[in-house]
Amino acid sequence: MKPFLTVLKIALLAVFLLGVTFGYLFFRVWQKNERPKVISSSWTETEILLGHASTLTLEIEMPWHRKVIPSPQSYPESLVPVLDQAELTKGSLNPLGTREWTIRVPFVATDTKNLKGATASFPLKKTKRISPTTINLNLPPLSIITPEKIPENPRVPEKFLTEQEPKKTLLEAANLPEKRTNFWIWALGIFTLIILVIYLLKKTGLIKTTPPWEKALANLSKLDPQGSPVAFYSKLTDILKKYTSERFSFRGRSKTSAEFLQILKNHSLIPKQHLGQLESFAHLSDQVKFADHTPDFSKAPKSLELIRMFINDTTPRPDNLKTKK
């Protein structure tokens, strides 16, 4: 139980340190309150007809506590955003305290003016602190061309500009899946880090697990052969089963005496000279525990010494331990 508690304490300490580290990183990001960065910007179509639309996709990295509004605040006169079709996708949260956002807004071309050097800006939600209020970007290249045929004296002169409705079609056809925060990746990373820390601590000897033979001998020293026979033999049997289960890696603690003895007989590492004595001990223990048998007063010390000798004889020697390492 003690090794488990030690590992649990180390794991909790590692989680606490990770929490403090992430808390500090997020606080620093909040404290600096830096302007968001434009990671990428692109059009779904780099060449469109006058009156048609192309969707601007904008990826932004910004502090975890800031939010962007997908409605452009400023834009060229020759490009009109379709505000009711704007999309804002919340991205994953970075362990360093930033989050990615994706804005998608279709723009309709109303003029064939050259857009070289054109800019647009998107507002940020206000905070109580003095901080940047917009995201500014240089629009990526976009060519706007005039249709080959323009209707002569059309009843509705603007009809040729809207004869094709690209707004919803373009937006839905290129709809991006919603980005979600991959918390399970964080959890896996933290769990892996905890396991690595525990492994390194064990490797360096900072975490020392008590070998089963030392635990068994320590428990034997606590037994009183002069006490209640039922309690004495119950505890002695439990010590023996627990030791052999941990020492030889098999499940023997829940077995009956007959099943336990059978496992010992079939195990290649159990010294054969002990099997007969352990069988006699198991029968005596069952009689005391289940048949109200009162053994001779000299039996308890002998049984205690028998189990102690068995543990000593099956304790790995230092040479064997070095070989295993």
C-alpha cells in the first residue's frame, strides 16, 4: 500500500506543478495582452467576375481571453462583405495560452479596381483594459474581371451582377469542420509526463519500493505466537500468500489452501524441500481457522519459523538482483 501512496503523491505533485506552470503561462499571456497575429489569409477563388463572390478565410492566433468579431470594420469600396453569411470558428487552445480562430466571410465584387495593397480590419471585443481593438491585414491578391457580355438596356441594369448567387453556395461548399479543443491530447500528454517522472524517480532511486521479502519479514516480526490461534494463523497465512504472490507473480491470495498448494507444486522457482512442510502448515492452519482446532502451544513458534525460513530461502541474493538489473 505504501508504494501506491508514494506513487499517488508523486502523481498529484506532478499534476499540481503542471497546473501551476500552465496557470503562470496563461497569466503572462493575459498580462501582456498582445495584439492578435494573422497566421494565414486566402480566397476560395483568386479570380472572380464582377458581381460574384469569393470567400475570405482568415486564421488568427490570439490570447486566450480575447475574442474577435467576424464582421469587417473596414474594407475596400470595391468589395462588399456579406455579413449575414460570416462564420467564426473557435479553434483549439494552445498550452502556451493562445487560441486559434477562423473567420470566413464572402465578399462580393462591385468594381474592377485593382486591389493591390488593399486592407481590411476586424474588430475585437472590448476588455476593461487598454488593449488593441482591431485586427488589420493586407488582403491576399484577388482579380476581378468584367463579364464578356453585358445586357443591352436591361430592365434591371444590376441584374447581370446578381444573376448567379454564389454567397451561400460557396460558403456551404467550402464549409470547414468546427475546430475543437483536443483536451484528450492534453490529458494523454499529462499522463505520459507523470509516468515518465515516476519512472525517472524510480530509476534514480528517489522512489524506493519495498521488496516483498522485506515486507513479509517485517510483518512476521509483528505477529505474536502466544496470542489467539485463529488470529495468528489467519495473519500468518495471509503473509505467506501475499509474499508468494508478489515474489513469484501469481494470484494466490484469493485461492483456497488446496489451490494455493497446487500452484506452489507446479511453480519451478519454489524450492521443493519446503513443499511438504508448507502442506502440513496449510492443513494445520485450516483446522485452526475452520474446525476450532486448538494446536499445541509449541506449534505457533514453529509455524512462524517455518514461514520465515521459506522467505529467507526464496529471497534473491545480491548477485541475482544485479543480474536482473
